[in-house]
Amino acid sequence: MPSFDVVSEIDFHEVDNAINQASKEVGQRYDFRGSETSIERKPEGIALRSDSEYRVNAAYEILQGKMARRGVALLSLSPGATQAGGGSTYHKLIELQEGISTEKAKKVVKIIKASKMKAQASIQGDSVRVSGKKRDILQEVIQMLRKHEDELELPLQFNNFRD
């Protein structure tokens, strides 16, 4: 019986490249001259740090542009609020969302069941396995889920397709 997995993954190599490009642009731009603005990846996410709230938000916009050019879905970024740090510094933490949470996986299953297609969906960890009798039905499910991607607020990928 044909099946595939619905996952939400991030290419961390592309994330690192986007961070490097954004850091380089921040270092070269005139409005960032003389500021201590930094963009770095940490285990909990991407940390932006600067000496003004405006510069932190501007660095985030630059980072978003670089991420979009590198093919990293902006839906996988979850920015926190810009906060005042010690002294005259401001910082912002951007968490990277990878995997499908249980509640969002339940939404995916609910969407598939509501479509009345002859496909079964089951939650398996941080992915959803979809199986059906025919390959054509599974391709229709993929198209339908792509339409609902904004509603789910997740970048979805479809892999492990088996006939």
C-alpha cells in the first residue's frame, strides 16, 4: 500500500549560510556602523543583539530576507519580543520550529479526514504518515495539504514516498 510522511524540517546548513550572509551585510551597511550588532546561532535559536531596538529589528528583517533567498521557510521562524538587556543593549531570540507538534499533527489528520479522500493518516512522533490504496489519491492529499499550509502555520515537506 503506497504511503508517504508529512514532516516539517529545516536545512540547518542553509540557516547557517543565511546567518553568515546577514552578518556580513550588517557589518557593511552604513546604518550599522559603530554599533555592536551581532547575529549568531545558539542551541535555543538565533540570537540578535545590538545597541538599539531599531537596529535589532532591522537586523531581523535582513535575516528574514536572507532566509527567504536561501529557501528556508519563514514559517519555521518564531521570533520573540525585542527585550532590553544589561546596559544599553537590546536582544531578540528567534526560535527555529522543526517537527510537527502533536496538536498540529492532529489538525493535519483532521484536514485529511474532512476531505473524505480514501487515505488514512496516523501520527508517528513528529511526523504524520499518510497511506492509501492508490498513488493518485496520495498526490491529491499532497496538493490539498499544500493549500492548507498557511492555516497550519507550518512549512510542510513530503518525503519517504513508497509505492
